[in-house]
Amino acid sequence: MEDNLTIYNQLKSVPNEYLKTIQAGRLKGMSDIKPQWRIQKLTEIFGPCGFGWKIQNLKFSYEKIGDETVCNCYLEFLYKHNGEWSEPIPATGGSNFSTYENKTDWETKEKTKVLYVSDEAQKMAYTDAISVAAKMIGLASDIYMGYGGKYDNQIPSSDKQQPINQDSNTQSPEKWLNVMNGKDFTPEWLNIQKGVLEGKIKSVDDVRKFYKVSKEVAGKITELLNNKS
């Protein structure tokens, strides 16, 4: 009998080169996935779009909320497995179509509200909806679980603390190192701090022998090392 997690496990991991840091807005400093990677991964596992996976019943609608207008996308995602098409997986996505932004006249210093309209709202909402649908079969699930992505510092880690031991390689390098569990440091991160203070950890590469390390966490480790020296 086929393992129910076979497809899920094939799709769950995102290579670091396909993660990008968000530079502005409410999610500044967090990580997001390059959209084209999703297309590449679906094609790798199922075949070309239209033959191994496809979108159907695509619809868009617009909703005005205050001064903003949001573009919503509705679609059904299907993939082929063992020669048979799956049942449709419904999903929704969204993006701002129009919003008012403040514009400053640098001569008078006066601020006025200017309507900004995005000509890519449908495309962005469509991309968002595909990501929501494909997430249901495991695509990029490691990121949504918190391993290296934009929820990195919010996901609980394993309850079992595993010490850093440079003479052993029992810790799986497939596990992402998380710093926070809610408002508290994870046991793994406290163990890293201890290893730095005791001189057992001398570089980020020492940690990478035991964990996957995101750019944000690597920065925190470097800060620890600099403070110690």
C-alpha cells in the first residue's frame, strides 16, 4: 500500500535559493517563496501544466473595502496520479487592485492621497490561489510549518532537547533551527547559546552540521559569536 505521505514528502522542502527576504511592508525581514519554484516543482513531480496538473473554473471578483479594492481569485487545482486525475481542490487567493497612497509635494510639503491601481492584481491573486491549492498536497509545507520561512520564529520545535556534540552526527541536518516558540526561546536555541559560551560552537557552519539555518537565524548566531568575542 502506498504511503499517504509520499507526494507530500516529495513536495514539502524548498531549497534556500528559492526563498527570498521580504524587503518592505508588514512582513519585512521574513522569507517568502519565489513563485516560479512552485511551477517547477509541480512540473517535476506530475509533468507539464495541462498534462500532469491543471487549473480549471478560474474566476475573478472585486471587492471594495473602505478606500481599497481587492481582487479575489477562485480556482480548482487538479493533478494526475497513477494515470488518474484527482478530485478538484478548490482555493482562493487575493491581492490589492487599488488603494490610496500618500504623495508629498517636496516644494510645498503638502501631502495628498493619490489612487494607485495595480495592473498585476489578477496575476498576483492567481499566483496566491495556486499556492493555497498546492499547499493542500504538501507543496512548500516545510515553510508553512515554520522551517526557514516567514513563520520561522513562531512554530513550536521538538519537545526533546538534543545537545550539540561535535564528535557525533546524530542530529538530522534536515531539521530547521528555530529561535522562538511563541514568546520563549526554543530548547535548541538555548543549547546553541550554551555551545557558543562554552566555545564548542565557533561558526555558523558548526551549527549547520546539525540543523538547516535560515539567513535570519544565521545572523543571530553571528551576533552571538561577535558578542562572545
